Amino acid sequence: MRHNKRQQDVLLCPIKYKRKLFTHSLGARIGEPWGLSYKLSYKQKIAAEVVAGVGFSGLFDPYLENQFYQQSFVEDLQSPKYLDHSGNIYALLTRIMYQGRISKDYTADWYAGIGFSFRRFETKYLYDYQTQEGVTSEPTSRNTEVTFRSPDIFAGFEYSHPKTPVSAFAEVGLFVNFGGADAAPDFQGGMGIRYTL
């Protein structure tokens, strides 16, 4: 009976049983951040993931506004006032997770884990300040770099198509702000697809 049950499971999900001890998956992620996702799984139980991409400034707008007043060039200004900012956000996520089976045919899993988020902001600040004559200056711009580092915890679901080496996932994460960074965001999340190599 066990042999027949095994044969039945293989017919239901041939891709899963063809996988080796370690499986490699590569795909795309949209959300915060969006970019490329590489996942290395061990026995479909433990997995490590690296995400590299770009972020959306809207989530970090309060943080970047607060960081303006922490910049070294601002210390020499009299009554500086933040006006706006623009620029690019580059993100790198590293994480490890545990996966649990939801469906008996090996197509749906839940997962949860911990990781570390790093973001680099190439930021152009727009601001004004008080001149020595006590007059408000014209809007002035300054290019600078700002970083954000934080551990995070996350959880999500993954669905693997039973007849093709493609899986889809969706997740939400919570920043663990040990550093006490003012105005730092609380959440990140995303969804995407991966192809098993």
C-alpha cells in the first residue's frame, strides 16, 4: 500500500519528487522591494533567500525627511528647513525561513522566518535656511547618501504548480527597529513567482 501511495503522489506532483536534496529557484518579486529573488531550499523544509532590487520612496518618505536633519552639512546651516527629496532606493534582503506543508499533494506551503534588510538611498534633498542677514535663502539642493538597516520577521504562502517547475508566493514582513530610527517604516511585503532550476 505504501508503494502504491508513493506512486500516486508522484503522479500528482512529479516536479516535487524530482527535486534533489537542495533546490534552487530564481524569480521576480513585486512589492517593497521589487526585484530578483533567489531561493535555496533544503528538503523543502529550510530555505535561504536573497532579494536584490529597488524600493518605493513613499514608504520611506517620513524616514528620509527625518534623516535630513541628521546630515553633516545641515549642522552648518542656520534654521534649515526640509522642503522635499527625490532619488533612488537600492535594497538587499537576506533571510532564512522554515516551510510547512498545507496541502497533501505538496502544492501549497506556508513559511515564516527572520532576515536582515539593507537599503541605500541616493537622495537629493531640497531645502532652505536662514542667511546671515536673517533672510530665507532660495531653495537649495544637495545630493547625499542615506542608509537604512533593520532585522525583520516575515511570513507568507507559496503555491507550486504540480506540472511545471513554477511557484507563486505572497508575504508580509515586520521591521524590528532595534536601532530606534525615528520615522522608520514598520512593514514591507511583496508577491512574485519563481522558476525551479
